[in-house]
Amino acid sequence: MLRGDLVPAHVPWKWDTLLSLPVHLSTAMLLLDYAASGKPTPTSWPESMVPRLSPQARHDLEAMRVLLAHGAALRSFLLKWLPADDPAQRDWQAWRAWLQQFPIGDLIVHGILENLEFYRRSMSPLAEVERRLRACGPVTAASLADPTVRVAAYRAVLASWQAEEDTLELIEQPEKLREALLRFFTEVWDLGEQQKWQQRIQVIEEVSAVNLAHFQQEGQRLSPAEMVVRVTGLQLGAEWETALWQAQRVVFVPCFLLGRYFSLIPVDDVYYVLYEPSEGRVRPALSLQVIELENLRPVVEALGDTTRLAILRLLAEEGELFALQIAEWLSLHQSTASRQLAQLEQAQLVLVRRQRGMKFYSVDRQRIQRFCHSLLTMFA
């Protein structure tokens, strides 16, 4: 090594876990459509399930195939736009209500952009696709607000799939897409996913508690590839290890149906790692109670001070504030406010956004909800 050589470095990764019924069901959709299309799947469940679907569900699945990329575009849309602490992440009725009212046009735009990104990144140029893209001009989220551009861009997507244009009505009449989603997921839920989710939600919660302990105890010293092995017991391929190095944040999502496979999904600067949770990985290494106590200790210490508790209540009521505003609201010296905020940040009870050299603080509601859930589980 020569003197003066520059060595690349990486800031410590941020780790988290996500419990998500919508991600599980959209993964089920993807695998069912794989099976219906004759593609291989990680487990036998999709192949055994497809014959049980009604003709209407089979029709809806086929109609949504191109726009939603088998379901992959729906899944990345949910990861991007459905907040982690939304009740729809865990409750069927809440998610069904969310599906009934979310901006369906946003999903159409997302599906078109995801398809075109895949075409440009992974496929050789096709003359018909290029011709149709030239006709509709630059395709962006803003340009797709125009219904004419949206239909023209979707025609280009259809050409990339070499598909017929009989699904254009989902673009021209977006509520038909919403109806198809509701019909399809309601049927899948009633055909067994409700029972599966209710039976295994405790496993997901316990696995997530173990993961949080790993993040706290080893998050500063393990690389993404090492953390994947620690959390899942499985090894990533070398090409995916390289991809995870680029992430600023890695979120592990327990998801049934994957067997010994991963599903890795980049969304902005976050990499979501979907994997099959194993109940056998929960109890042998550490008892759940010990893990929970270790997780709860910094939170209990942070909440054991009336000033810090007052800061959290203020942020919950007023939203995002910076330290000087908090000091003024609570009549604190600025150094006192900064010191207390530092401890809340260390306990991961506040989210921090940096802008122009200033820190803006807000409550980490998901962390507090997990804390409350841990107490309920411990003393149930």
C-alpha cells in the first residue's frame, strides 16, 4: 500500500424489522402468479393453491399481471408508501379499509415506472417498445398524471411483455383495478391465509424481538452479509452481498412462503430482506424474556425522567421540532434540552432529520409501540 492511498469507508448501517401482512399477501400474489404462469416457486404452496382459486380470481390475477409485475410492483409500492406503524400492517380489516381508499392512480403510475425501469435495466431494446416510448415522450411520475401519456406508456409496457392490450381498462378505469385487488385478496385470505397469519403471528413477533436484540448488541460490528446470516441462518450470494453494502438501512421482513429463498427489495436507500422465519431460531440461543429485558433497559431508563417524558409528549402533540423550540416550549435551558434529546436519541425513541446543520426531532411511534407490546407480552 502506498502512502496517501484512499480507502473507501462506510457509515454504520441502520437495522430494523418490519411486521407486514400486506407484504406477506403481496408476496403470496407474486408466487401464485408465478405458479399460474408456469414459473418455479420456492415451495409447493403456490402450485397447490392455484387450482383452488375461483375463475374470477384467476382472471383478476392474469389481468393485473403486467401492471403489477406479478405482484412485485404492488409489494414495492406498499413498502414505499404504507407507514410501518399503520394498523394496516398487522390487521386484515384495517388493510382492507386502506385498499378501499388509497390513491389507486399512484399505484398505476408506480407500476408503469417499475416496469419501464426493469425493461431499461434488464432487457435488450425492443423496436416496438422503443417506438411506443418515443410516441409518448419522457415518462416520469409528473408526465403520467396525464391520462393520455399514462395509456401510451402502459402500451409500451405491454409491448415489453409481448402482451395483448385487453387489460387497458385497468388503466382507463382505475377503480376496476381496486375492485380486482379487493376481490383477489379477500379470496386468498378466506382460502387459508387468515388462519396461517393468526397461527404464526406470535412466531413473527418473537423472531422480531430476537432480531432487535441482535441489532442492539451486534449492529455496530456486523456487515450486512453477516447480519443476514445471524438473523436468518442463510447465506446470501456474493452479488447480493455487494448490493447490500450500498444500503444505508437494512430492514428484515419475516414472510412465509419463501422456504430457503430470500426476496431482496431496494426502495430508495433502504434494502428490505424478506425471509422465511424459523421458530427454531427463537428459543435455543436466548430466552425471549432475557432478550426483551435487554431491549427494554435503555427505553425504561430514558422514560424514567419527567423532563424526557415531557419532551416526548410535546413531540407527540406538536410534531417535528428542533432543540431550541423544545427548550422554549418547556422552559428549559438549551443545554438541558440537548442533553435530554441525546439520551432519547440513544434509546431510539426519537427520529432525527438533519437539515442545514440543524437536527429536527419527532417521536418514533413504532419503537414506543414495540416497547408497549413487549411489556404486554412479558406480563400477559
